[in-house]
Amino acid sequence: MTANIEYTGHLRCKCTHVQSGTVIETDAPTDNLGKGERFSPTDTVCVALATCMITTMGIRAQDMAVELSGTKLEVTKHMLANPRRIGKIEIYLYLPGNIAEHNQKVLQQIGDNCPVVKSLHPDIELVVVYHWG
């Protein structure tokens, strides 16, 4: 089992990671009857994508003796209606500039093909921009 989830009421969930005991909470967004005081479930999908990209890039970077610490990512989610769903995810990565161009290409290929990317519905538009340096 990966997680235990408890619906705590008022459109909020408490999610406990079984292996570590780490807890995150979700909340419905304000445009869908929620308080917007936590990440929404669709926010977590977008965050999962961004963190999967940089994590898989980081795994490969270790093998290449390349340091990605300090990389920053910005994530923007765009919702659609009828049915209500994620329509577009924008991710901007701000990476170190001291990485050789051939290594940048390898790392971008890894990020563009991470497990979460491969798990998303193809109708979701992905905009991914890599800024090196």
C-alpha cells in the first residue's frame, strides 16, 4: 500500500504516506466550493509531474556527475469545464548554466519522458520550458 487517506470533512483529505508517515492534506479549490487552504487534488497532479521530471533528471545527473541542486520549477495549472479537468500544465525549469549542452539535451529527454508524463492523458496540453543558466 502506498497511502492511507482519510476524508476529514469540509472537502478536505488527510493523506499519509505508509512508508515514511509523511502527511499532506488536500482541499477543494475556491472555484469548486472549497476553502483553497491546501493543494487541491488537481494541483497535486501538476506538482507530481514537475517533481517527477526533476527527480528523474536528478537520478540521471548523478550518473553524469552533474549537480542540479538549486534548480527551481514554476508550475501553472489551467482547468477546463465540461467536464471539469486539467486542460493545460505549464512547467518552467530554471537549471544551472554550467552544464554542457550535450548533457542538457540528455537531461531534457529524461524530464520529457518521466513516468508521470507517460501517465497523463494525451489531451492535457503540456508546456515545458527549460532555462539553463
